[in-house]
Amino acid sequence: MSFGAGLGRLALAAAAPTGPGGTTLETSGRMHTMRNTARWAATLGLTATAVCGPLAGASLASPATAPASLYAPSALVLTVGHGESAATATPLRAVTLTCAPAPSGTHPAADAACAELRAAHGDPSALAADDSVMCTREYAPVVVTLDGVWQGRRLSYERTFANECVKNAGSASVFTF
């Protein structure tokens, strides 16, 4: 059957007289089947257009632009809370720290914190403690966390300090906020 003949039959099916319940009065059932096929084809066509239409525009768009920066991302979220582990402690303070391409975020000393992390090659456990600080021996645990990406690699760190003084002596600026 040619395409034009098929369209003619669809037009006849749409104009065919119907009986009760919307069934065609033709006894062969052929008109009813063609009407269901036409509905199905129309529904499929509209669905395909709705789903694939936005994709067609994307293929015509200009090529993607170059990345804004040649630096690997370094974006971290740091938290401080009272307790023995991050799972049980409620964070008291949280800051963001972005170190590439330039230090920024809500950390109060972003420049110094980024420099300190760079010196430790992004390893928070390698941060140098200040030995000249004298802290009391009270036990009021403070837990710090650091989560995010450092120079393109995933980083997750948690450490519990005996008290606030020991935490502040543990790094010059990273966890002092």
C-alpha cells in the first residue's frame, strides 16, 4: 500500500459513521483497527517530539567553550562540633574553602588556610601542630571534618581533638574558624 493510499484510508476511518460506544458500523472491523493505529501513531509521534525535540536544538548549538580555568578544582566544606565523632556531634560551625584558582569561600582566613593545605599537599593529617602552645588537660572533645575535592581528588577527613585549645594548636588556620 502506498503512503498516499494509507492517508486516504485514515481519513475515511476518521470520517466513518460510528455506532454506540464509538465502534464503526462497518462489519469487517478494519476501520476500527485503523483508527486505533492512527491514535497510537499520533501519540507516539507527539511523545517522540516532546522527548527528542529539545535534544535536536542541542545538536545545532555551537561547540562547547573551553573550561574557564586550567586548575583542578579544590572546594572543601569544613565543620567543627563538640563530641567524640562526627556521627554523634552536631556541627556548631561550617565554612567553605575554595583554593583554586584563587582562595575564597566563607572561611575567615581563606588565603592562609589554602597556603597551609598546599604545604601539606592537601593532607589534613600532615598539618603541623604548634608545639609552643600550652593547653590544659581537660577533656571536652571537639571533632572537625573536612569534605570535598582537593586538586581534583576526593577528600574526606575527620579528627577528634581533646579540647578547643588542642584543635587550634593543630593547625595555624585551617580549622580555626
